[in-house]
Amino acid sequence: MNDSGYREQIKSAAVVGAGQMGHGIALVFARAGIEVRLIDVSEDVLDRATRLIEASLGVMSACGKLGQDETSAIIARIGTTTDLEDGARGVDFVVEAVPEVPEVKKELFSRLDALCPEDVIIASNTSGLDIFEFAEVERPQRLLIAHWFLPPHIIPLVEVVPGAETSPEAVSATVALLERLGKAPVAMKGFTRAFIVNKIQNMISLAVFELLGSGLVTPEDIDRAVKSSLGIRLPVVGVVQSLDFTGLDLVLDLMKSYGLTNRFIADKVEAGHLGAKTARGIYDYGERSEAEILAERDRRYLQMLDRLEEIGAFEPV
């Protein structure tokens, strides 16, 4: 145990829930050399999880991400059980990945809180439930959210979300562990429903629903349009930095046309920080000229476009 009060050398973990997310999370731990106990109430679910883990490892191996010797070792590190007490006993870190049903999670948190020593962090994979409102645990300082993305053994991001009583040390210890696992954690300062990505994705979904109901465009046209525009740009400039390339003065005018205000953007514009054209906006571009900034952006766009075309990304999977 380190000065934070939480275990520094994570050698074993328990993943409770072997469904769509749980088995992939277990694979990530095992790939990093950590012994994993995959727990579920159903033997059938555990059997399916084992098959899916083996299939995922096969794909990773075929893509050159793993050697055959690594595949065997990873599988050997994953044990399965239907006994929560036996599975959670003695582990260094716990991930909850059961269905998004508050009553089920509430009971599980209470049991885990009683089973696990106080230096073991309990991380929920909820995609938006405010577990801090209904969890009844004696040690809330070690309860947090670590939200993974499907498929968890491929997508780098994990959103780390603390509750009001979660200790900063538990957050930093979780972030350090996720980085050791090869993930790209982003730690929020507190809870908001849907966190970061799902909050943005939900707005996209609402627009898609509207378009699908309008009869003005086909589903295939929507995907083709997004892949051929945002699909090239967002991996390079994201959703926030892209505003710098639009120009924050134009962004502010567009917001006003929709009857919206945003103090963060307005302050930037008032300070003359308009984005790439002034070498400072939401991001600071240093001493580079506008031409230099745009040239670097365009170079990355061209590389992204070439790669997407190479792998056939513009066609349906």
C-alpha cells in the first residue's frame, strides 16, 4: 500500500459481470499481466464470455497485436466463478460491470464494501447512473466510476468520475492503474449524467433520429456524410479544437443565431483569441503562423483520409 492508502501494486482484480463489457475488461487486465477473476451469476454467461475472449484474442493475434504465446498466457490469467465472495476475496481492485439496474448495483456495492478491505478501490462501469446517490457503503471514499467503451479491449478511453465523497487519492490511483493497462483515462472533477462522450453522442443520436424521421435522407446517406466529413476531422482536431478552426468569432455569431450564449466562448472573443487565425483560441498555438497551423492540420487530415480509404472505412462494416 502506498501513501494514498490504496494498493499500488495491483496483481489481481475482480470483474463482476461477464456480459457485453465485463469480459473485454477482464481481457485488458489479463493482457497487462494481472490475474483476473471474472464473476457472474450465470455459468452460461461465463462460458459465453470465455468464448468471446478467445475470439477477441484471435482477432488481435491475426492483426499482429499479440503473439500466440501471449494469447495462451492471457487466457491462463482469467478465472471464472459464480461465487462473489470467493471471486472478490483477496483481490487488489474491483470493477463492477453488472446491468444498469440501480437495485442490482446497490446490493452489489454493499456486498463488495463488506467483502473488500478498505485499501481496495471499487470502480463502477456505469454509463450514466448516479451511483453515488443510491450506493449504501461504509467507505464511500473508495467508490468511483471508471466508464469503459465498447469494445473495451480496443477503445483506449476510460472516463474516471468521482462522487462528492470519493477521495482524490482513489482517483489518482485508478488513473495510474488504467495507464498501466494501456488505456487513456480522462478524470472528471465530478459527476454529470452521461459524462463526456455519451453526452456528446446522445446529442448526435437525437439529430440522427430527427433525420431518420424526416424522410429527407436515407440511413446510408447519413453514415456516408458523417464518415466523409467528421470521420476524417474529429480524430485530428476533436470536437473542441475544431471550434478554433471555425473561428471563435463565427462560433459566437452562430450561437447567437440559435439564441444561445456561452461565457467561455465570449470571453475568448473579447480577448481577441479567435482560434487558429490569431494563433490562440481555446488552444494556444504558440508562435506559429496561421499558415503553419493550417499546414499541420491538413497534413494530418490527408494522412487520415489515406488510411481510411486504405482500410475501406467508407463502406459499411
